Amino acid sequence: MLQSADLTVSPAQMRRFLVSYQGLDGDTFAGPQGVLDYVARVGCIQFDPLNVVGHNQELVLQARLRGFSRDWLRDLLYTQRALFDGWDKNMSILLTRDWPCFARLRTAARQRFDRPERPAAAIFEDVRQALRERGPLCSADIEAGEAVTWSWAPTRMSRAALESLYFCGELLVARKKGTRRYYDLATRLLPATLLEAPDPHPAESAYDDWYVMRRIGAVGALWNRPGGAWLGIAGFNTARRKAAFARLEAAGQIRPVKVTGLAHPLYVRSEDVALLDGVAEREVNAAAILAPLDNLLWDRDLIASLFNFEYRWEVYKPAAERTHGYYVLPVLLGDGLVARFEPARYRPGEVLHIANWWWETGFRADDVAQAQLAAAFARFCDYLGASAITVDAALSRRCHLGFLRQG
């Protein structure tokens, strides 16, 4: 039992804990309620607009919920409003009940965007009036003037205005058509009791403590070091992070865990120590295809140290500079990341084509492993609606992919 002040575990035990914590055994979360339960556990799922074999948030959920349907997520977001599109780990999907916790982000956005010198601010009232009169609108529905500087490139003033008001909290995404967002007034979509609720963490120290707990919970365990898991927290620097860790450890809310062979301790929430203890001696029956921005992978250096799996998302690299491919997905088996593959862009009604495959050095798939991976890819095809998988014959022979449901 891991009840002492000095917790020490093996790398395998920590890997099993993370896989179980993340629900990647396929048995922890189920059905539409399972979507809410998972987001409640981890805080948010990162959103990305790229769609090769589904969007990142869908890939995250299909790895955990057997029979996952995109309709579950769409209904929770745009009909039930139990979830909303917002800002956390960059653009994310969050629990609507957490709306008050992000009040300071909306305040900062108003200070940034609602200023006379901002060109888009000149049409804010026109946008509000158009929404009041016509209901949910996208940027193409609003006539506006010249293009303005925005994000990575110039864009329509109407888009800049809508997104500014969205970050300020006046608008929410009412629905999506593909990646096109239709916005509406937040007062139409959420109850006043929620919109007017006070910030539960008005002091910076309390806010930082809440966010560190939230980000540890997003992954399951994190170390007190810089890394991708801390992205999206405005102004969150090394000093603030270290101070929050010290306060939380002193209060008994987090526990340091020494992992044999790792130079730095990992920290888990105290409430999760029982799960860490519970997976000590049992195997984790897991096989899944992971999303490129999966919560498990948020700290790539941690994954490299703990799983011996170097993973970098290379979609924004020139082709000549990529180590692997454009859109590459990791493959989980048990408590290991054993392979990665590059799918071709999938279109509904087609077969899933695997353009490339890479096994991790030293891994050999025995009959049991092949059966587990075959089942995982069968579930992946069911999620996509693909009837079969195609692989070039030479690639199939070279990588021994005969276990896939090829057609």
C-alpha cells in the first residue's frame, strides 16, 4: 500500500496508473454520460480543426468509449449545453459548470479587444444587433469592411469581431457546420445564474492552485517542470508554478511520487493515490489509437522519459523535415506505446487507408498482441464507419500487418 509520505513506484506502475486514470482500458467510461464523466475527470479536451480521421476531440473520446458517436458530443455541446467550446489548454471543450472559473480570462480579453483602437471594435454593436435580430450567425453572414490583422493572418473584420466578443464572453458557439462556427449571444444559451456567478478564485494564488490541480488532473500525473501541459494559462511562469506546487503539497492536496529511473518526481492529486496503489500488481488490458493531442501526451518530455516514446506532432513542419509523417497517431498496447501510423485522409463511406506504419524499436507483436491490436483497429473502423482497412502490400509485408482487417 502506498500510504507513506515517500511514495516510490516503478515506471511500469506509473504507466499503468496513467492508462487506467485516462480510461484507456475502455471500461471506465461509457455512453454519452461517459463523455461528461471523462471531461469532469480531466477538465478539458483540446480541440483542433484538422480533420484527417476525425477531429482531435473525437479521437480522444473514441479511444476511451466503446461505440463512441460524434452525435453524443454534438448533443452535449449544442443541445444540452452541458459542454462548451472555450479556452483552456488552447482551444478546448470544457464543462459548462466551469464557466465562472474562467472569469479572469474573459476580463483580460475585454481589456485586450474592447478598445477603440482595435478596428473590429468599431462593429461590435452592429454584430450584437445582427445577432439579436437574426439569431446565430457566422462571419460570412455579416457584411463588414476591409480585412484586419488577426491571429496568424489577415481575416474578415466580421470574423475578428465575432471571435473578439466570443473571447470576451459575450458570445458562445451555438453550433458548427464542419469547422464553421455559428455564434449567438451567451445570454440566450446559458442561464443568468451561471453567467453572473462570481469568480470562485479571485486571488491569483487561489487561481494558480486551482489550475495546477486541474492540469495534474488533466493528465493524471505531472512533474514540477516546464512543459506542454502548462500551455494556455495566461501569465503562468516558473515562479508561480513552483509556488503553487509548494502550497498544494503543504496542504496535502498533491503527493510527490518517485518513479525509479526518473530524475524528477511526479505529482498526483492525493485523491488519486488509491488508484495508483490499485494498479500496482495488475495488468492493464488496453489497446487503442490515440489522438495527436491526447491528454496523456500533453507533456511530450514526460512521455519520452516514462514510455520511451518520442512523439512530436509534425503537421506544421515542411515535409522534408518530418521524422515520420503529416498526421501520425500513436498506438497504445497494455501500458506501452508500441507503434505509430499515418492514416490517409478518410472520407465517409470509404475504407481506411494506412499510408505508413512504424513499430517501436525492439517491439514484436505476438499472437495475443496482434489480436488486441486487431480489435482496437476494428473499433477504430467502427468509429469512422469504414468497412475495411487498406495497406500497400509492401508495407503490410515489411511491418507484418496481416492482423489488420484489410479489404
